[in-house]
Amino acid sequence: MGVLVELKKLQHVVESFGSNPLIEKTIRKLISLRKQELKRTLRHLSEEFRALEQRYQLSSSDFQKRYAEGTLGDDVDLIKWASILDMQQRAQAQLEYLEK
């Protein structure tokens, strides 16, 4: 939560005294770096999806449906696949938000 406290301080400074080019440039750079990190994460997760899809001869969307229905069991790879899907959805949502 330390980051949120610091951001609120910065927000207060900007609201009370105005922004400056250094603050704006720094924030834009941080957002750009985070977007790059999310894109790398999504590429890596995509590679993991492909490997699991090939191993199980099942698309990720079909896996997701069948896993939610409980018809696939609880093999470690399947739990990992479900976790990867969750990470992918979270990363994609963050990226979409930052690109607005």
C-alpha cells in the first residue's frame, strides 16, 4: 500500500500546485514501461498456452469451458493452465486500461 500513499501525495501536489514537465514525463515513461512489461508477459503466456494446447490437443477456450464444468480433473498441468488463463486475463485487462 506504500505506492498508493505516495501516489496520493503526488496527486495532492499536482492538484494543489500544478504539474510540471518532469512529473508528466516520468509518469508517461512509467506507463510505457508497464505496457512493455505486460506485452512481454502476454507473449510468454501465449507460448505456454501453445505448449499446453499441443500436449492436450485442446484449445484454451475449450479447456476453460471444460475446466469450469469440472470434467478435466485436477492434474497439476491443468491447474497451471487455469492459473495462466487468469494471469493472461489480468494482464490483458491492465494493458487495455493503460492504452485507453
